Amino acid sequence: MTIDARAAVEAAYRTEKRRVLATLIRLLGGFEAAEEALHDAFTAASDRWPREGVPANPYAWLVSAGRFKTIDRWRRQARLAGALPDLALITDPLVDPVVPESVQDDELRLILICCHPALAPDARIALTLREVGGLTTEEIARAYLSPTPTIAQRIVRAKAKIRDEAIPYEVPPPAEFPARLDSVLRAIYLIFNEGYAATSGPSLTRTDLSTEAIRLGRLVVELLEDSEATGLLALMLLHEARRTTRVDAAGDLVLLEHQDRAQWDHARIAEATALIDRAMAARRIGPYLLQAAIAALHAYAPDSAATDWPQIAALYATLLRIDPSPVVALNHAVALGMRDGPEAGLTAIDTVLGQGNLGRYHLAHAAKADMLRRLDRGEAARASYQTALELTQQPAERRFLLSRLAQLAAAR
């Protein structure tokens, strides 16, 4: 394979794989057939693009290649007679499954299918992250703070339930959208989180995932006038506004307090602010809208010292009441430490860690280490930084933790 063709295939795999898979699932009517077709499509691209040239529209080429390789395989199989009705439909170029006008985006369609109410809530999210977000099982497990085998079982069982109960690969009528909305929003949020702070890989961020999550968030807001969907979009825009300042030229982590706020994307911040105002006017305030309000307070502060920590702590306390989770409790504890001082923050973080849910969450130990560092308790801070280092695989985060350990060693 020529270098240019190899680079084109690799680029298409990074940027088009999720969209191609979503379309193939719609056209072929099942996960297994679509996943095999996706593999066939990229195998064909690796073989043909060096000889024939890179197509002008790689997405369309890959969908067509995967689709017709599946048709050819079905024709060769002994069960041909049972497949004839499907073959008649998908081989006719003039006949394509009708996409309702309300949802014409294949990836959003796939999220709505993955979030079918017949599936367990956690299974819906795990399946969506795997099939739409393209996350590995290990990445999903880290997002859930769960063992990898547990997540793998959820995904396998969800696919089996869809197959065994003949759950249709079709968009539900609009009246059924609200029943799936919570799962849809959570899936989009977790896709964005993996793009905002990648759990593995050389870079701290994955622009492809955060961009896709924002695109999907916009589609949901257009589809449904819902304050939580609007709040989620605002939250993602506010975080994305800071993306380029979160690492330096060497790819090393830059903490919020040290970021160049002049370089933040103020157009995105303004858009998010308008979305928050619109959602607040509906007077239905949920977790995403509260998180957006917290992110907005960070965005509005002209510098770190001017951050309104009392208001942020109060908002986290409200969020903890309506959507309790160990990570929210940790964020609230950190906010208390910034409002009331590191001793109060350390006590609150120890309380959260004592509940046993975040023992293997590296950010909890890093937060504790930071409170200890601010209290000049060097030995204890080193121990917590070391624990955090052992629990993360992200290179940028590891370099940051190593730099903290080096600073503490130099201060001895």
C-alpha cells in the first residue's frame, strides 16, 4: 500500500468508521452483519485504494463496499432462500428503507435504537458507547468505574436481547422519544467526556469524539425542545471552548487556574450562555443544566482568583441532591476546599473516599494529594500522587503527576 493510500484508509477509519457502521446497521438490519460488513469495507479499501485511488467520498464508498460484500456473502450461503426478501430490498438501488423526516441522521437513529426501553438502562448506554461512540470495552469500563468483563457482558446481552426479541432497527414515533431521552443524553455526554479527557492514547483529548458529541447534541435539541438537552449542549460547548488551552505545545496538561483565558473560544461561550438562559426560562432544572451553570461560572471569571467558589459549591450541593453520585460528591468536596480552605476540602474528600466507590478513581487521589500539598503535608501528598499515578494510563496525566512528585521531592 502506498503511504498516501495507507494514510487515507487510517484517516477514514478514525473519522468515518462510526458513521459507516450506523448506516450499515440501518441498511443491513443488525449489529453482527453490519460489523462484519464494516470490516469487509476497510479490508477492501486497503486493497483497492492503492490501485484505484482514494475515492472523493470515502464514507459513501465504504458503505457501498460493505453493503454489497454482505449481499455477495448472503448469496453464497445455504440459507439463501430465507434471505431473499431482504436481498430484494437492499440490492435495489431505487429502494432504500424510509427514514422518517424527524430523524435523518444515521448515528442519532442508532442511539435511539440502542436506547430502547426494553434494554436495561446501563446496557443501553454501554451499547451506545460501543456502537455509536466507537469506544473500546476498556474505555467504557473506565467511564463507568466498573470491571471490563461486567461491561462486556452488558453489551453482549443487549445485542442478544435485540436479536432474540426482534427489536426493530427503526426510529420510534416521536411520542416515544421522551422515554429514551435520559439514556440518549447520558450516552452523548459520555462520548463527549472521552473526547474531552481521553482515558488512554497519546493525547489528552480526542477532537473527533467531542466534535461528534456536540453535533449529536445539536440534533437532539433541534428534535426536542427540552431543557436538559439544551443544558447538555451548553455544557459541552463550554468545555470545548477551553480545549486548546488545556494542553501546552508539548501536549502537557495545563490546569484551569493556569490556562490563558484570552484564548478561550468566546463565541462558543456566548452561544452556551444563550442556551443556558433559554433552558432556565423553562424552569425545569436538571443535572446537565446545573453542570452547565457551574461551567459557565468558570467561563465568566476573568481569572482564577475571581472564580465564584461559593456559588459553585452551592450548585454542586444542589446537583448532589438531585443526581447523587460519587463523582459529583468528589466535585462538591473539591469546591468546598476552594471555598473554605484545603483542610475542609481534605475532610470532605476523605469522606467520599471512605464510602468505597472511588478507590480506583485516579482523580479522587489526585484531588486529595492537591489538598495535602496546599497544607504542606508533603509525605502524605506524595503517597496520594503516587496512588493516582498507578491508577491512570493517560500519558499527559501521568506526566503531570510525575511533575508534582518531582516538585515535592525538590521541596524536601
